[in-house]
Amino acid sequence: MKPLESLTETTLLWKQPKWAVDHYELWAGEDQLGELYWTKCLSDQAAARCGGSTWMLDRLGFFRDRVVAVETGSEALAASLTFEWLKDGDLVLSDGRSFRWYRTKVFGSAWALVDKDGPPVFEIHLGLNWFKREATVRLWPDVQTMPGLGLLLCMGLYLSICIEQDAAGAAAAATAACG
């Protein structure tokens, strides 16, 4: 995998190499930068790797409303986010930096991450390409060198997929209750 320090592109792509397998790769043109994959079927636990670091991502709580990223090896908390009513929230890194995660389109799977003390970081659009998930990430200028960008990119895809799965589950439950 190519290190993030050499990143020059502002548009990245998360690709799902195989249909129906919860494994995703982050690409910048022809260079792979990272990956995210679920460790077990029907689990919220996922492993992420980007920029030379690895994390375990998981949802905690009875309502699975808290997402945490733990650094692999040290077991230190790297980031956390507690969902609010509309699945937005504040993503806080272990170094104290705080970001706002929010939906950018009412009826679409598009989300943005904004530094609370600075500029926007990225916007991510989740979609399908021949039955496989893809997510386009548009980085704002000058964030390629931001510390912790690899973790933020992995968290962005993880949060997007979890929110999409929650919406699908709610729709299925509502259909079953009405039928």
C-alpha cells in the first residue's frame, strides 16, 4: 500500500472488490492506500488499515449508538463518535481534535466531515456499481497532509455503511410490521 504522505489526488475511491463480501479498498488512481473489512458475518466489528496504521472499529451500546476505533496492538482508543438523532455527531480523536459528521443530502448517502476548528476535511458519497458498493471521497484542499487522515477516511466509510444498514433494517422492520 502506498503511504498517505505521497497523496496528491483530491478524489479517492473506496471499492468493494467482490460482490456480497464486506471488504473495501481505498484507491487514489492506480495506488491502493487502505482497506476496511468486517471481521465476522453479522457483526459490527471491522478492521481498518491505512497510512501504516491499523485499527479495530466497532459499535457499542444497547442501541449501537457509539462507534469506537481502537489502535491495533496498543488497544488505545483512537477515536469515538456517538450518534445523535439523525445519525450525525461529533467524532473525537484521541489527541483531542474534534470533527463534525453530518449528512449533506436529504435522500442520498452523502456525508461530510468538518474540522470543528478549521476547514472541511472530506465529503463521501456512497453508491453502487454493478451490485458492488463504491464510495467517492472528495478531499478539500490541503488536507492530504493532515495527521490522522487515514483513520478519518476509514471511519467515514465505516460510518456510512453502518448508517445505510440501519436504514435498511428500519425499512424492513416497518414493512414487516405493516404487513
